[in-house]
Amino acid sequence: MAVNDTTAPPHATVDMEVPMKSSAPPPPGYKAATAGAGDHDWVVEATLRALLCVTSLAGVIVMVTSKQTEMIPISPTMAVPMDAKFNHSASYIYYVAALSVAFLYSIVTGASSVLALKNAGGSSVKRQFHMVILDSLLFGIVASAAGATTAVSYIGLKGNSHSRWHEICHVYDSYCRHLKGSISLSLMSSIELLLLIWLAFYVLSKKIRGSRKY
């Protein structure tokens, strides 16, 4: 009696295998597609960092040029010149230092954003993670400086009867206008940093969702 050979040929074993999910890297066209789709994100980031550079520098300039001298009467027959300067208050000095750091930071990170825009593969996840941490840290510094400056400036505008602190803005009107303008610029810088943080989280979430498809 003849014995039948039941061994499957080699090609049959390969054809019957169940396809498994591949862990290979994304195809070459994937990076190009995602880079092209995310170019506008890097443009928005670079624009926000350029705006941060402008508003922080303008805030410092307006603050340091807020000097005003007025004749203050000390007796019915005598008046002496008295200056109002930003360096007379520790909170204003901290404010200038914080916005100066924001200005320098915006230059460095703005150049990094431009390089990421020119990179065909786009910005890396590692860079975005570092940007979130640094932007959050600077946001806290600028926001705290703006808050401290606003509190001191409000006392100069309205005074505090309980502490017997008198308002000065009715005398140093130009000085207080400079303070108001500088505080407005610092609030704009804080908003720009907050938008940068949100943008970084948005870009990271897109990268994570895209990596899960492969």
C-alpha cells in the first residue's frame, strides 16, 4: 500500500500564517506627510515667540524710562524736587529682570523654532517636551512679576487708607502711565507664553496619536 505524504510544502506554511501587527518604523512617506501637515504649527510657534520677544522688550523699555521728577512741597514756603523711578521698588526691579529673561529666552527658542521649521522631519517629541517645561517655568515667572507690579501700582493709584499709604499718580501722572503701559505688555507676554504651552501640548498629542497607527 502506498503511503500518502501529508507534509505541506514550504510555501503553504507561509501562506497560512496569520498576519501580525508590524512593529517596523513608519514608511518613508509618513514622515514627509506629517511634516507637511504640521508646518503651520511651527509657523504659529515661531510667530508667538517673535511676539513674545517684542512685548517683553517693549515692557522693559517702557518701565526703565518711567522716570519723572516733580517739585514736592515740604512746607508752606519750600518745595524740593523728588524723583519717581522703577528702581525705587523691589517689585519693579524683579519685573524688569523677569521680562529681560523672557526677552532673551524668546530669542533662543525662536531660533530653535525656525530650525525646526526648516527640518524636513519636523520638531522632535523630545524638543516639544523640553519646550513645555521651559515655557511653563517662564510663564510662572512673568505672571508673578506682572502680579507683583500690578499690586504695587494699584497702591500708587488708589493708596491704602488702612496703612496710610497715599496715592502718587495724581502727582506723577506720566510715571503711572508708563507703569500702566508696561503692565499691559507683560500681560500680553503672559498670554503668549500660555498659548505656547497649549500649542506644545497640542503638537505632542498629534505626534502620539500618529505614532499609534504604526
